[in-house]
Amino acid sequence: MAATAVLEEKPLLELVADKVGHVAGPLPDAARRRLNRDLRGVKVVTSHTGITKAIRHLSRGSPFQETFEREGRQVSVADYLEAQYGVRLTNRDMPCVAVGNGTVLLPMELCRVAPRQRLIRLDETQTSEIIKIAAQRPGDRLAAIDHAVNRQAAFPDDPTARAFGLSISSRTVEVGARVLPNPMLAYGSPGRYDPKGGGSWNLRDVRFLNGSSLPSWAVVCFANQRFAAEDLEAARGQHGPTFMAEFVDMLNKCGVATPREFPPVVYPDRNATVYSAVAEAKAKAQAAFGAPASLVLVVLPDTGAALYREVKQASDSMLGLPTQCIVSRKAGIGCPARGRPQYCANVAMKVNAKLGGCNTRLGDVERLPVLGARRPFMILGADVTHPRPGEGGPSIAAVVGSMDATATRYAARVTMQRGGQEIVAELKAMVKSLLLEFYGATRGMRPESLLFYRDGVSESQFQEVYYKEYSALLEACAEMGDAGAEYRPPITFVIVQKRHHTRFFPKSTDQSNRDRSGNVLPGTVVDNDIAHPHDFSFYLNSHSGIQGTSKPAHYSVLVDENKFGADGMQLLTYHLCYLFCRCTRSISVCPPAQYAHLAAFRGRLMLRGEGGSDTASSASGGGGTVEFMSINPRLQKAMFYV
């Protein structure tokens, strides 16, 4: 069972108005960039010919300005349509859309959005609505599947299946499963913390294991100053404590040493660049606290991607300064606050991780492979993110590696590679760089074992990934060896998959092995019946259900030179899911894979020339090249991507 959002069938000009509002006069550059990004690939039907074509990009001029050669003379698009089809255009401001291979121009007023097109880019409201529609509680989803199989498809009575001697059961498959025990966690206070079996907990009366310090910082506010100033500059407002008072208090309660003096606030004027605003905040922090800025808090007016991209380009690449973005409405800045203590605690977790602190670690590791061995090790995660269908442009690869004995701090390496390529092209160089980083962080030690989680690979690519990426790991290790002494740590290579349609439902008679949402419990593992009959694989549901039906992660172990075995591999993977630094929940995939996923998407924000940036690019139809803004060397050790 699957659900997706589709574009509404309507005149193209109405879709344009939905995206950028009603524009009087020529299209502003910012609106043009957004439309180039959002309309690319959208299919339109023309009113004068009835043909369907996909939009490639916008033209520079209107139909009255764009010309082409016909019978030895230059003719405008508007004049041609009137002469050939008797169509008289009225809109003199909006550009044409280039369709097909980009050489055919169509006026927007003659185009209508074609029906039944999948909507790929969703805004915050659309995402919320599709989740509400698509999310089904486990009992409801199971009933819908049964109805589809037995009533709609009628597989048990299908004549074609019978002709081939096939019989399809009308019942779901019953499989054996077990529930792994949850780990004990260690915080600064309390020293031992039991999150119980529900997969979630909170930070009430809890201090981080290793709190960082925030001696110098500043704020950049892109929200309306009139409404935000009180919450950012005063200790108390009309409705009680302000956001800044509660945030500073929460940082100190959690163990992030922060001055009680409020940070300076920068309110950029309309013509200021994002870079200049963040740079000004950095300078003001130095002046106010007498020390270089450790972090800049950025208040955004909404969840729009364009401003967020510019902030991260300025901080992660140009300035090499960590930034933490918050949305004014969610933080209760300039509006009534709801759930602000929990929001501040969640932001404090991210800030502590970005500044080099450690929120928590696993308490009892003696039973776990690698962590319990008390020898240096490294856990790696890798992922590749690709451009959306129809966009073109490069892919971004990211590899993260643990830098400490608790497997909580991960350095990242991010590179650009050929679009659509799933194999990490520079894996050897990226892993070698992380091994050198580990060597420096541990004062001359090298990992004695490697555990590599690879995200986003389909089953058809297993063999290619094994031959190329496993070999790249071996080569990276070989180049780290001393003269005359080979460095060859044992490697365990694991593929992590989330894109599958397997779902687990507790038996209706079993009330003890389900959570409050009706899903199977966190820690539920299945490694028989539906797992691979010969290879080392298992399904693990490591998280609690919030809404809808939980999707387990599928882990396939291609190489296990560390000899973890099924029990060790499953328990280690599950316990790692409690160490994700952004929330107090066990997550659905192990953190190394999730961190690589986040780092790869942060890398996509570092592309200049893709939609939303100032430079034209082939991805947005401008015909230019895409520039990758590399991560600043100052952030090579930091978890800037969380």
C-alpha cells in the first residue's frame, strides 16, 4: 500500500501564482530561480495543439520578446501563434516555458498542468497533510492489505495464477520474532539511565555526559524584528520568560556552559547578504565576549529552503563557523509558546554535538562486540544522495567515521560525483582521511576493527558495491600501514535498506508485544522465514511508532571478518540506535547510516548553481556549471551536519 501527492490539474499561470504569488510586471530574479527549480519536469498540455510536453526551463523574455528565424526573417513567438493558429496573446510580462529539448517555447497562458503527475517537492503544510492521509494505524493497514489481496486483486481466485499452478494464500505470513533488550544509557547525571522498552525518554533532570562550552556566541534574526526583539533580548516578556531566557537556562541545565549574559543580536536589513549578516554576528560575538565566536544561532521566519541553504553555505563553507537554525514559530519567538522547554532541550542536544560534546553513551557494553572489547575501533557510515528525477546535476557522497571509544562523535567527509552514480567514487580517499583524523584524535592509535554501514543500496547493486567499495576500504587501510608492516584490520560490511514494503504486525491475541500505537515493540528482530535463505540478513524494528505503521530496517551483512555473528550484530545495531544526538528516541536506522544521510544532504546545500542560488546552472536550465563549495577545514572534526 502506497500513497503520493499529485499536482492539481489547472492553468499553468495559476500554479505559478501558487509558487511566487501574483506578479505585476516582469518576473523578479528570485521568483525566476524558484520557478526554474519547481517547474522543471512538470508536464503541460497546450490549448492550441493539445500536445503534452515537459518543462525544461523558463525563457528570458516574454512571447513578445522571444524570436526565432522563419522563412528568412525573425518572428516573435506571439506573432507566429497569431498567424499560424489565430491565437492572440495578452500577457506581455510572463516568460515562456522551454519544453522538450529546450528549443520549443510555449507561452504560459496557453499551457495547462497535465493530470496525474506526482508532486515531488512538498512544502511543510503539504508534507503534514500527506502524512495524515497516508499514515494508517497497524490494524487499519493490515485490514486494507487483506481487502486489496482478497477482494480487489482476488489473488486466491485468479485464473492466470491457477493456470500456472500457483496458489496465493489469503492470509499474511506468520513469522517468528524476538524482542532484544533495550540498553542502559549513561549521562553526566544520572550516571545510569534506563530508557525502558518504549524507545523514547526525556531530558528532565538530566545532564549531558560531556557538556561542551559556549563562551562566545551571537544571534542572527531574519524574522520580523518588531515581534522577535523581546524574545531575543529581554529576560521576561508579556507572557513570562522569553525564549532567550529559557534557552540559556536549558543549555546550562543540560551541561553546556553558557554565559548568563545574553548574546548580541543582528537584524539584517533587506539589502544585506546572508554571508554579511553571519559575519557581522561573528564579529559582534568577539566584541561582546572577548573570545572568538563558537556558534551563531540563526532565527528563520519559516522553513523555506532557499534562506537555509544560504545560511549553511555562509557558515559551513565560507566562515567555518557552526550555526544552529531555529524557526521562529516553532520556538515561540514573537508568538505564543507551546512546548518550549522540550524544544529548547532538543536544540541544546544539537548545539552540544556541534560543539564537540557528548550527550550520552551506552552504559553496559561488555556484551557488545567492538564496544565491549576495549580496543580502538571505527564505525563508518556512507550514503549517496542523487538529484530528483528530471533535474540533472551531480550526486553527493558522504562518509562519516566515529572518533571516540563511545561511538558518539562522527567526523564527516563530503564530495561531489557524477549524477546518478551510486558507488562512492572517492571512498578510498575519504576513508583514509577519516583514518588519519582518528589517528590524530586518539594520539597515534589506529582502529583494530572496522564496521561499515552502507545506506541506500538496492539488492541488484550488492555485488558491485562489494567488489568496488569493500576493495576501496582495503586499499585505504593498506595506505595507512607502516613501512614493512601491513595494516589490515578486520572489516564488517553491512547494507542498510529502508525502501521496501515489508511490515510487521503483532498478533491480535498478543497484547504484550505491541506499543501504544499498536506497532511491534522497539527491538523486534526477524532473521528467519522471510530473511535471505543463505546470506546473513535480518529485519530490525528499532524505533517506537509515532503515527502510522512502523517500517523495519533491513540489514544485509556482506562481510563479517570481525565474526560478530547474528546475535552480536543485531544487538550492537539496535543499541547504537539509542545514541542519535538529535533526539531522545531510538531511531529507525543505526546512527552511522543516518549521519551519512544527513551529511550527504548538507553537501547538496553546498552546490552553487542549483535552484535557489545566485549562479545559473544546467540543473536549473541556465546552461552553466555547478560548483561544489567544500566544507571549511575548521569543521572537518565537527558534527556540523546535525
